Amino acid sequence: MKIGEVSGVSFKGSIIDSHMHWGHWNRNGNPQDYIFLNNDNLDTFIKSPLNVKVQDKVQQDNVEKILISNLDCFVNGGVKDEMSGNQEILQVCNSNPKYFALASCQPSKTEGNAVSINRLIQENPKKFVGLKLHPRNFNLSADAHEYKSYFKLAERYKLPCLVHCDINLNVPENQNVDMVSAPATIHKIAKKFPDVPIIMAHMGAGDEKSHQNAIDELLKSIDENDSKLYVDISWVDWGHDGLSSTNKPSIVKLITELEKRNATDRILFGTDAPLGCFGESLTGNLSAKEAYEKTVGDLKTVIKNNFGAKADELIEKIFYKNADELFFKKSWAVPNNVIKNQTSVTKAIGLGVAALALLTGVSWGIKKIRKSQHDSRK
């Protein structure tokens, strides 16, 4: 929605980034090479409006909320345990009203005992908006029994789960596809917890073939109505230069198929910032914020170019409304029997009103007839 214009720059909608991080990270496994990504990195994207180029116009967007988890719970198998790592992320979130915590889970280290996460949620009501799981970093298949107690907690407390998702389908014929974090593996566990929204982070990651694999599982879950699967589109259709690409065939396919099913609420905007070009390893001459602005602008331009009159509504849903509903408003968390009861009550009230109107009309008609007969006898 257009709010106004200042110096030729139009102010547009808000953004919720559903996949961001805080903490230490490295890619080569050497503890000496840790990079500390902190509040300063995150504030880069939220302390001032983004200057976003959409088609040929520049607009200013605001990142209103970011969902963050603690990388220290995941890097090198977890250098901090669930309790200390999540207590730390709560303190970080308390420092800025735009920060919201995802509880980092370590099912392999706890052998499937979610007591620490349960305690943290109970002692900090409404402070965690979801759970974060990373099968790849712990080399524990996403459908392993160690995850069950965590998904049960998510079910009990009505919390969505963001699960790292990747699959490399381009492997030699003599090698099996690694299914640890594969879309099919995540779908398998999602079917066991159909009331828990589970987000496949990075939509399969990797290349277009991998993204298509995630799309197929997502569509299957919708068509068979067997689970609440979602995708975030961080690193989807990325350029070989390490920056967002202006060509996004996988995202266009995703939106097109979800539109057919009236299910475009299943897409979430996320970046994985400040990893990669958003702060960990800058690419080219762009700053972390400029790389973020390019990411937003490229995606909005692709949607505008491909979806015509529906583009603005799609942009609003993908960048803000879908995450707002999933993590904050949570109408999905209302039990079906409550919805049915509310519907029944509404119908009953409607029928009652209709019946009352009918009786009132009949009564009025009878009175009119009697008056007419009385008048004719005079």
C-alpha cells in the first residue's frame, strides 16, 4: 500500500524477515576463524528504511520484524547448549523490539529430550515465536525419533518450526542422494504432526532441480491435506556471483502453482542474514544493506513482471502478511472443533434471526388481514 512520497521516493509496505541469525559462524570448521555476527550486523537492515529498486522505480521499505536464532547452538555441532544459547538469544531480543526469538534445538545432543526447551518456553511465555532445527549441522535425519519430543512441544505451545532444508539431486549414479534434510524427509515428519506448521528453509537449497523437489513435496502436502508445510525462499534462485539474481524461475513456478490451489500463504520471505553477502562475506562492491536491498528489489520486480494485477497482493503476503499470520496472529492454531462450533453458533444465530423475521412478517400480515376484514364490516 502506498503511504506517501518524499523527494520522489515512494514509501511502500513492511517486511518480516522470517530467517535471520545472531552469533558465531564459520565455514571451514576452524574455531580460530569464527565470525561474530551481532546486533550491529542485524541493525544494518532495520535501523533505517531500505532503498529498493522495483522495476524502474525506487521505493523505501521498512523491515519491521526479524526472527532470529543463535548460530552458536548449530555451528560445529553446537558450541553452546540449548539452555545457554537460547537464554542468550532472549537477552538479544530484549534489546530491540523488532527482534523475535526462534528457540534453537539440539535433538542429537539431548538424545531427544526437550526438557530444556520446555523449561525455557514455560519460564519465558510468549518470548519464543517458533523453534529452529538444523538436521544438516547435526547429521541427524529430520525424521529421526529424537525430533518427536520437540515437535510435540511445538504442537502443545502452537509454535511453527523452521527446519533447515537441502537436497543435492546432482550426485553420481553410484551414490545415494543424501536425505538428511531433504524435502521428502521433512514432509515425512510433518505428516506425523499435521497441526504443526513446518517451514522448509531455503526451499531445498542448491539449484533449480533441488528447489523443484521442495515445490513438489509442498504441493503434495497441500493436495493430500496431510500436513502444514511452508517454504522460506532464502537463497532461492541465487546468482553465481553470490548475489540475488534478477531471474527467479523457481519462485515464479512456486507462486503459479500455489495460486492454483489458493495457497499463496505458504510462502515466507527470509534471507538467512547476516550470513553470506548480507554481512559474513561481502560480494563485489555492495555493502550488506545494499545486498539486502537488491534481494528485496529483485524479488518484487519478478513478481510485478509475472503476476500483473495480483502482484501487489502477492508482495504484501510474501513479505509481511504470511509471516504475521503464521508467527503472531495464529488463526491456524484455533482447533477445528472450535471453528466448527463457532460456525454452528453463527449459523444458529442466522437461522434464529431469519425465523424471527419470518414470524414477525407473518404476524404483521395476519394483523393486516384482520384489520382489513374489520374495516370491511364497518
